[in-house]
Amino acid sequence: MKTILLIEDDIALRENTAELLELSNYKVITAPNGRIGIAKAKKEIPHIIVCDIMMPEVDGYGVLEALSLDTKTTHIPFIFLSAKTEHKEIRKGMDMGADDYLTKPFEESELLSAIESRLAKAEILSKMVKDELKKKVNHEDEELISNIHQLKNFFDDYGEILSYKKDETIYQEDEHSNKIYLIIKGVVKTHKTDESGKELITALYKPDDFLGFTSFVDTVPYQESATAVETVELSGISKKELKDILEKNRNLSLELMNILTDNLSEIKEQLLQMAYSSVRKKTAQTILQFAQILNKNPEESIKISRYDLASVAGIATESLIRTLSGYKKEGLIEIEGRNIKILNLSGLKAID
């Protein structure tokens, strides 16, 4: 949903216009004068600003000038809304950088058309700038991406930012894979479902981890599903983009290969644990693993579902619950609802 900042000192006009825009599926922020409008623009960074000219404290021209000088707001489309109809006033506003000028009274369709047009133009220009930056990076700067740190910076600067809520699916098993992701915030679990419908968590990924690797040569679908364990923010680039970068940087390719090899070793260790460890040891190691992935100190609580704990450990949920109850009686952990707090770290590590 696009956000509009409406700066207008006339209460009735401000409220009526805001209602019109909200009914047209826009989020509307309002300000009664230019000074408050400037502050709200810098705080909220709206997609477009509709602003009156004649206002107390700071007029519309002052608002436009102040926002034009700030790099965070200079790109925001700006529409003047005023009773002034003199050519020189319109010319002044446009010369200062306004994108459009509507005179009062105005038709609803006229205002909506102006907003839609300016938003579309801004989106096109933004895409053009981003495409140009990508081209510049692809043609001039890719040679500078010579290590994993620089690759992650590339994801941050040029990747598509995606957000997922807790328990929301990022991608599903057998879906076509065309993106590689870098986790910016949150924790992601990858998992598969067996023939009986039981879920097996194959890995946990934390911030600064890569996610979604499949073959660069073939259009291999994802071999597992990925779901947000908590609120997650990702940066994604296409497999083709990453392949082009790796082809030009042998050292980077080797470094990334080492990371993927380490990931495979961790998964192998987890599978061995699931196959040969006791239920008590599996449960203890899984709690410790979640604490590490979630970056929690021993004295902090871990908020994780019993189902996810059981899936990672490879045991039945009922067995896990019984084991957790035993740990609680032994003073190893404390349980409050879905939260688990480690009370005896060395005791958990010593379980076999």
C-alpha cells in the first residue's frame, strides 16, 4: 500500500481529502501546517506528498525547499494543492521542483489521476536508476567482488528486499528455483515432508547466512521448503547474476564452496545425531542448537515451538515433551508456555 502525506491547514478539506484517498486504497498521513509536514515527511518517508501553499508557520514553497535539500526526501514526488491560479505562482512551484499543481476546488478524479501518474513515473524512474546501477556493477565493479564479505555487500546494495512473517513460507519443495538469498534479519528453517506427512527440519539459517542454493547449471527445483521461524528479512538476487559474478572471481567461488561444504558437514553431523543419539541427548543438543542459531545467551529464553524442536531432533513430539519435563524436574531448564530457559548449560552439554 502506497503512503501519501497530505499537508493542508483547512480541517474540513484535509479530512475529506484523506477519506477520499483512504477509500482509494492509500495509507494517508496528515499534517495541519508546513512545519509538522516537514517533520512527518522526514520521519515517515511517504511515497508522495500533496501539499497546500498558503499555510501558517511554513508555507508550501518552504516545505518543498526543505525536503529538496534532504537526500532522504528529495526524491519524493510533490504535488501542490492551492487556490492560487496565477501563472507566475504555478511557474514558481514547478521551477522549485514540484511534479504537479492542482487548483482548488478540484475534482476527485483529477486528484487521483495526478497521484497515480506521479507514483507510476517515480516507480519507472526508480527502476531505471536501479537497472543502471546494476549494469554499472555488472560491467565495471564485479571484478571488485573478490571475497564473501564483498559478495554480501552486493546482496545488501542490489538485492531485492523481501520480508516474511513468522511461519510464512519463503519457498516450497519442487518450486522452480531462480533466486539465492542472504538473510538480513531473523531465522529460517528448511524442511522436508516424508510419505506419512511428518516434517523433518533439515537445517536452520541465521542472519548473514545464504539460503536457497541449487544447481547453477540446471533448472533444478528446490529440494526442500523454507519457512520463517520468526520475522525474516531477506535480500535476493537471481541465480544468473550470482553465476556471472562467480565465473569472474575464482577465489570467491572457492570461498563460497568452502561455506557450502561446511554446511553439508553440519547437516551430516545432525543426521548422525538423529540416527544414533539417545532421545535425551537429541533433545539437549537441539535446544543448544536453537540457542546458538537464535543468538541467545544461556540466561535468555528461547521461544520455539515443540513441533520445531521435535522435527530438528528427529523424535516424536510426545517424546520431546516427556524429555523436557524430565529436564525441568532435574533443574536443567525452565519452561514457561512456549519459552525454554537454560538453567544449567554444562548439564545439558553433558547429557549422553
